Amino acid sequence: MALIVKKFGGSSVANSERILNVARIVLESYKEGHSVVVVVSAQGDTTDELIEKAREINTKPSKREMDVLLSAGEQISMALLAMAIEKEGYPVISLTGYQAGIMTDSNYGSARIKSIDTERIFRELDKKNIVIVAGFQGWNRYEDITTLGRGGSDTTAVALAAALKADLCEIYTDVDGIYTADPKIVPDAAKLDDISYDEMLELASLGANVLHTRSVEIAKKYNVNLVVRSSFNNSPGTIIKEVGKVEKMLVRGVAKDDNVARIAVIGVEDKPGVAFKLFSLLAKENISVDLIIQSIGRNGKTDISFIISKENLDKTLEVLNSNIDVIGAEEIRHSDKYSKVSIVGAGMVNNPGVAATMFEALFDADVNIHMITTSEIKISVLVDVKDSVRAVNAIHEKFRLAELGSGGK
Amino acid sequence: MALIVKKFGGSSVANSERILNVARIVLESYKEGHSVVVVVSAQGDTTDELIEKAREINTKPSKREMDVLLSAGEQISMALLAMAIEKEGYPVISLTGYQAGIMTDSNYGSARIKSIDTERIFRELDKKNIVIVAGFQGWNRYEDITTLGRGGSDTTAVALAAALKADLCEIYTDVDGIYTADPKIVPDAAKLDDISYDEMLELASLGANVLHTRSVEIAKKYNVNLVVRSSFNNSPGTIIKEVGKVEKMLVRGVAKDDNVARIAVIGVEDKPGVAFKLFSLLAKENISVDLIIQSIGRNGKTDISFIISKENLDKTLEVLNSNIDVIGAEEIRHSDKYSKVSIVGAGMVNNPGVAATMFEALFDADVNIHMITTSEIKISVLVDVKDSVRAVNAIHEKFRLAELGSGGK
């Protein structure tokens, strides 16, 4: 019999009815004889309510206390799910991050899992207990509570699956699986039966908010069998595995990310070391950058543009403006009226025609391209945010992505 | 400088405004140079909301999971209070029961504190941190969360004060202190400046819901300097200490407890061992009894009556009826239309006149007495619940308890 880790997000446990539904899904596997470890997020709006409570008191609380506060959310949902399983008469036990042995670094608010001591979980599984673990949270060497940041429960589930050497890690969510595009934007987007870790990584980092990047990285590293599926129906979902099927189609999905801001550092000296200075300042503040473009210099001066997440805009401007002399820039400009549109596919690396096809689709749809970047399995372009939906649809149609589905959309 | 433990109940931290008020009270002591440990309960209605969430899913959840659920309440309030103190720019850290070293037995739902490892708290105090500790919760030898049951946060505060050898333990509540009677029932009830542990114990067990009995027991055992005061004003409160001042007045307070049910075990054999059998059955179920009266036997049979808390009524009837043959009783009767009215005072033990005065007051007020019990510092009578307010007022007036106040009511 298998050892299965099942993760349920906030919307899957949002109210008592849904919690009872999750209990049924869990018990289905347990009754088949499997060992089941369940990872839960906080209920639907709990996290937002707790953040609001904090905001009323202190707009800049310490991250340590924020983690103490937010981790109460999963403690509530894990106990409620345990009670739902008890109601059906099956043995169950809920464990906090600490009780489940999840040790992290001390980066409160976005901690990384350093190790998992599986002793307690295995002891409970040996007793035939269904084990429920609080997602999103851990414990550091000071014996303090930490949280893993956005999408942390996915990370908990995959890291647990890796540490427990689970046969399968199922991520239950409110969508049926991974689509060729966001069905809310592209009506005929098709569900994929499978996708490679690398493709999923690119899609996850592009705003296809189904799985958190960090969790896919861990799955790839430890070769965890990952499935994304719906907690509201019995659809088989999408399997994420080492190598995607070799497909006729090179492109597997298209996504847009409106959560971007463009920074332009104007008039820096066109000499070695400038970019290093600039980006090491941002790295120190943990700000990721993307789509870096340096213009062709004139009169010994050049401009450097790049993309950041919108939530980092204030911090980025603060860092750059207070170091404008260090960087030697004339001016820092910014705008958040852009969207990043990307296509992803493991097959595109050896097919230069893919980029041309994408650009043709955008030209046909009258979408202006501001910046371009390519990687082995991804091509991203920056377009005006007002054009982004049109751009995604044009690309989806051009590459005939609707045909990628297995019919069971 | 002193080490002070301050405890704030659920109504004192019910919303953000009140939490900011608690932060001010805490900082007043801290700024005077004291080391401050704060114990908090869950916010106002949080516990009730969590119980309701549980009830929607499972009306009989395990006590272990209920403790996991409820302990999230203090985790939320302690983090919020820490944020309120951070806002004022002072160093603070919040600790769960486990982090604060509070080890209990495994009696989930009403665990007893077995030991407190003060190492972490002292370490944080050495760093000049204000230390906030979650009330009501602990940790057992299985590394599981436990809760201490009703009034548990008082117990946490007093036990911490004892373990830390604190100079003072201040219980902040929504009343100014301990009164000669419930001011809601007796308009001219007077606030006492001080009261002995024993008197407080009797009052606490009588439904003067200011301090939980268990906390007073611990305070008495470890000689903790205890003060009950309001978190809403600066009134000095009531000091609870080893020996009360010798007062002119023998009686220090009058209280009623409507939360009682009377059980009558009819027609048991009038021979040794019957009462033992009966009450050991109840003790096994952790049911406390009070006011035991055995009628004078006739024909070798007798009746045994006693009082229990209303919440134990169902369980008591279940136990007695399923053991009716073991006890050898003809019938079990019960009624919950009674109230227990008591007077308390350390001086009354040597003054037989006190009981007579109490009965005279009740006679004058036309209150019928069903049962009587006396201890060294307490006299209790069982009256009809409809008479209880009249009884309390009559006694309060007869003993001129309004004169016990120090004027600063």
C-alpha cells in the first residue's frame, strides 16, 4: 500500500461543509489501505482576517509576531479537519509544524525548510493514524514559529512527500489541473494531462497561480510524483513529472503576469561593474529582477531597464534613489502599466521558429512589444497591460493550444 | 526593581482599541523599570466562535483536537498584543505555552500544570524583553497541546508568578476588585481592599467569577502576592494575601450560585459503605459534590441528597441510574430550581452567632431554606432560585457589608 501526501488549500477548507468533503476525500484513500498524510492551509479568509486584525494595531509589526499570528490559522483548520475525520470514526491526529518536525531557517515570513524530522509522523502512521499537518509553518533553532510565505502549504506538502519518501503528493485545489492558459482569460484553454517540472516551474513563476515555484523546485530536486487536481470533482488532474511526453506541439502553455513594474535606471556610465553594483543592491534586499535590458550606450552613458514584482516597487525605488550616487545614475523612472506574457514548452529550445510565431501572433493582434527575454523553455514579452488578454488569446490560438487537452477538459 | 506578572482576560483584549490600552498598562510598569511578564486570554468571543466552528463539524470532537483548536485563540491575542507594544517602540516577544515551558499532565481540556521550565522566559527578560505568554495552554509529555479548562489563564498567571518568584501577580479584569456581593445584584455592594486566600477560595468556588479557584489555591500554596484590578481604570483593586486584616466585621462577602442542581438518592440502605460507594462513583467521573445531607433513617432506609454543578447533571444522572443496583437505591430524583447562597469570612469560625444572624435575615425576607452546610469560613444555604436575589440583599444588609468598602468603591 502507498504512502500519500494530500494538500488542501484555503478554499478547500473554507467552511464546515467543505471540511467534511475533504474528510471524505482523505478517507477514500485511507479505506483503500494507504497511509495518508494531509497538509492543510488556513481556512479561506482566515489569513486575511488575521492580517486585518494586525493592521488595526500596528501597520509595521515584526515578522516574528506576524508569523505567530498567522500560524494560528492552520492550527484552527487542522483541528477542524481532524474533528471531521473523527466524526466518521477513523483514527486521526493533527500536528503543528513543530510537532511534525519541520525545521526552517529564521527568515520570518518567508522561511525555508532546512530539515524535516519524520520521527513523529512515522510514529503516528504506525499507529494507523491519519496524520494532518499544518501547512505554511515551521520552527527555527530558537524554538520560534516561522512561516514559509506565499504558497507555503504547497511547499510543506512537497517537502513532506520528499522527506517521507511518499509514493505520491496530491495538491488539491479549486481548479481541475494545469491548463494551457488561464480559462478565465482564454475560454478554450485545455487541461494538460501532464507537464514537466521545468515547464511547471516557468508557468508557476509566471502567475499561473496553481502551484508555488518553491514547491515545484523541491519536487524536481527530490523527484516527487506530483499531481494537481480539484477537491470539488473527481477529475484526474495534471501529473507533474520528470520529463513531459514528447508532444507534436512545442508550446505547452501561455500565461500573463500583470503583477509587474518596470524600472528604468537612466544615464549610468557605460563601463564594467555598473550592473553588478545595481543588482547586488537589490539582491541584498531580496528583490528578484527579470527581463534586464541594457540599451546601446551613447556618449559613454547607457540605460538599464528591468522588471520587478509590483509589491517590491516601493522598496526598489527606496533602495535605488538612496543609492543613486553609488550607482552613478541620472534618474530612476518607473511604470506599472505593463504585463508580462510568456509561452512555455520544453520543446522550444531547439526550434527558433517558436519565437517568430509568437511575435507574428502579437503583430496580427496589434500588440506592441516593449521588452523580450528568452530562456531554454520560455519566451517572455512585456506588453501594455491593456493588451495582455488579447495577447494571450492570440498566442493560444496561433499555437492551437486548445488541441493539447485530452478531451476531458 | 520588581518582577511583575500581569494577566489580562478576554474582555480586556476584545478588540484593537482594548489591546492598545493593555499595551499602555504594560508599558507603564515596564517604563518604571520593572520586568514584566504578561499572560493573555483569547480575545472576547474567539473561544465561542471556535467552539461553534467545531460544533458545526462534530458535536463530540476529541478533547485533544479541541485543545489544538482553542489554543489558537491565545496565540492570536498574544501576537496582537506584542504588535501593540512594538508599535510603541519597546522590545517584546510572545510565547506559546510550550515556548514558555508550561508542562501539564495529559488531561486534555482540563489539564493541570505539572512544572514550568522558566529558562526561556528568564532569557527573554534578561534581554529586556517584555514577555507575553499565552494563557490557558500547556504542553504534555507526548509533545501535544493541552488546555487548562475554565479560568485557565488565571492559573497560568499565578503559576508563572510562583515559578518565576515574581513580586506581584496582577489579574486585570472588567471589575474593580472583589466586592462584598455582586454589584449587579446588590447595588450598594462594597469593594474590599483586601481578602485572605481562604476567603477568596470560598468566594471563587461560589460563583464570584472574578478569579478561578485553582489559581487561588496555587497563590495560597506558593504565597503569591495577588491583586485583582480593572483594566479600564486606575482603581487600586483588591489584594489577596495570607491573612486578611482583622476587621470589626466577621463576614466579608455574600454570593449566590444559580448553577447548581440537587440530586436526591432515595431509599438506600442505612448502613456503612453506601455513601462511599455513591461518591466514589461520582469521583471517578470527576464530578464534585457539595452540601451532602443524609436524612435520618427509617425502616433501615435513608435518603442522601447533594448538590452538583448544572453542567454535570446529565453525566451524574447517567452514572447513578446505570449503577442504581450497585448503590441499592430505589430512585434518583433531581431538580435544578435552586440557588446556593453563601457568606464567607475568616472571622466566623469562632462566632456561632453569625449563622443565626444569616438565618434571621432569610426569615425576615421570607426565604425558605432547603439545605445548610457550614465550614470554618463559610455558611451556605440552598434556597429557591426565585428567592436568591432577595436572599443575597437581605444578608448583605443584615451584616452591613456596604460599610466594608474603603470609600473608593
